[in-house]
Amino acid sequence: MDTLQDKGTLENLPFREDGTIDVNEMMRRGLEATVNQIMDWQADEICGEGNRRNGYRERRLMTVLGEITMRIPKLREGTYFPDELVRPYSRVDRAMVGIVKEVYVRGLSTRKIEKAADALKFGSLSPSRVSRMTADLDEEVAALNACRFDGTDFPYLWLDATYLNCRDEGHVQSKGVVTAIACGEDGSRRFVGFDVAGTESAVSWKAFLRSLRKRGVKGVKCVVSDDHAGLVQAIAEVFQGAAWQRCIVHLERSVAGWFSKKEDKAVAAAAMKAVFAERDPQLVRAAYRQATERIAQLKGRAGELLEDAEADALAYLDFPYGHHVRLRTNNVQERANGEIKRRTKVVGAFPSVGSMMRLVGAVLTDVNEEWLHAQFMDAASLKDVVKSETNLEPIPDEIIEKARICVTTAIEAKLGRAA
């Protein structure tokens, strides 16, 4: 140790205030020295007879270790630029771009990135610079919405819309971002498309669904969604023959919205929970009708809503039992929308539609990568999905009685706990 100190080695090492060696700064200095040495060697090789070096020009380069100063050799004749070390039109190396892209996608605002970069000794990193650095995300967004799906079928499709604030035409507007998740024959799920829709209408939904069809989304047997305006009509026209499953979670919320009394709301919730806890299709249908009657006694309009929604709320019963849990709700979309909201929350209002599309697209691409190797549904059960015909035979009296007991017991249990 004394020998090292005599040579001044320790004196040249960077120390923190607490006396420990700043390893990051030591590596940054080493990188800077190495880069400059390489450039000197390269310039010497270029300089032949009749040409000489003519000083240096300095240029700063952002790296994952921090900012380094490059002393680029100047030549009396010709030019030298270290293309292997730095791209001509960017002072930010690929690793740095990757990091900024990652934190941007993870929901860190550009101003927060600037603060984080300063703390990490990345040097000056302004919001405008971060925005330029993340512009290459546009390529990934375009790839997501341009990907073709020839050669495979997607039996099931989940659709939804979420709303984000975006500045457009001089003021902040709420923009609907529509997304589509599909389950392929291999049992995996993926986002197959997204778009910004000014209004939720049959026209906008048809345009979106047609874009999916054009890129090869076919073989759709069932589409799951909430009761969005114009969507049911669009599904019927674009995916002819496909069933529409109305999300039962959203249906339950719509029913609950008709009640002001807490007790009545609890009764309705218990009745519907009892319905969807059953497995046998006939029993589910009988229980649904029993629940509709009980709820109608409390609120006629709520009962009418359930009566009108029966065929669509129970569409999942016509598909294989193992698929029921996935098909009867739009939970897969709800979770994805939650991730979009979480990651975009720090932005507040997007400065443009383009910036909103860029970040949302990057989030969806990230989610797709997470889903890539995860089995969502059993592949073997998806190979020949066939929608069975709804059993229109009268439901036997014993099943109707069983359904009545099922719903009544659930309601009484809820009221008993409430009491």
C-alpha cells in the first residue's frame, strides 16, 4: 500500500465525501482515456507521408458511465471522424438511448429523466433532448400496427377503449385509445393493434376492426367487450358469424348503478355472483333469470337491463368450459389499461397525438414481450373451437328450483352478514 501511495496512484483516484473510492467516476475516466488513445492511434495510421496532425477538436459524448470529453484529432489534409465510436448525428451512445427509452416507457416524465440523469452524472439532459432520443420509439409503434398475422387464426378477441388527455388544436382533449388483444391457436395472447379514436362510434370501430382484418386477424369466434357505442354493430359487420360476449363485470357495474340504497346494491351483487358461480349452462341460464326477477322487484329498470342483456352476457356458455373464465369478462383488457394509465400518469396531458401514440405503443410492445412465452389458454383446446348451438329446450323444473334456491341462499347470506 505504501508503494502505491509513493507512486501517487491513490492520490489520482476519485474519492467520495465519505472517503470511499468513486468506482463509477474511475471507470468514466478510464473510458475517456481509452477512447482518446484509440482515436490517436487511428489518426496516426491515417497520416501518411505529406500529411500531419493539426491539433484537436473537443466533443462531448454521453455514455452510461457519464459524460466524457473526446479529443478528436484534426488533420492538415482531409478529415477524421471516429465513426466506430460515435454516430455522426448523435452524441448519445446506444446504451444511453436504451436507458432513456426504458425509463420513458416505464412512466418517468422527461423532466424527471433530466433530474435522474443529473443524479447519475449523465450530464445535461434536457426535456427536448430526451424527446428527440425517444423518437425512435415511433419505429416500434409502427411495427406493432403493421405486423401481419397470416397463417394463424385468432379464435378470441378482446376489445376496449381507455381515455388519455392530449393537447390537440390548441387545447387539451380526452382522446380514446382503442386496443385489441387476441388469443391465437397456440394459446398465447398479444396486442394485435391500437389506434386513437376521436369518438366511439360504429364508424370508428369499423375502421379499427377492418384494419385488423386487413392484417390477417381472422378465424374469430367470439369478441369480448363492454357495451361500447357502435361496437356491437361493427363486430357484426366486420367479423360476421362471431359471437359477442358482453363483459359481465361491466354489466354488474351497470346494474349496481341503478341503486342508491346500499342494501339493494348488495342484494343485486349477491344474486349475480351466485349466477356466475355455477358451471352447468342450463343452471346458469335458470339462475340468471331468477336473479333478473329478484333484481327487477327492487328496481324495474335494472331488471330490464339484465333481461335485454341475457343472450350477450351468457354467450360464453356456447364455448368450451375451459374457456369460460377468460371469455366472460374483459379483465385481460382492464389490466392492460391499468398498465397504460400507470405508465402515462406522470405525463399528465400529452403535448401531441404523436407523443401519446409513441408512449402507448411502446407500453403495448413491452407488454407483448412479457406475454410472448406465457401460456394464456390451452393450445390443444383452441385448435378446433366451435361455437355450439344455444340449447333452446325448456329448462327442467328441477333445475329451475335449484336455481331459485341458489340465488335465494346467496341473497339471504348477504343480508345476514349485512345485519
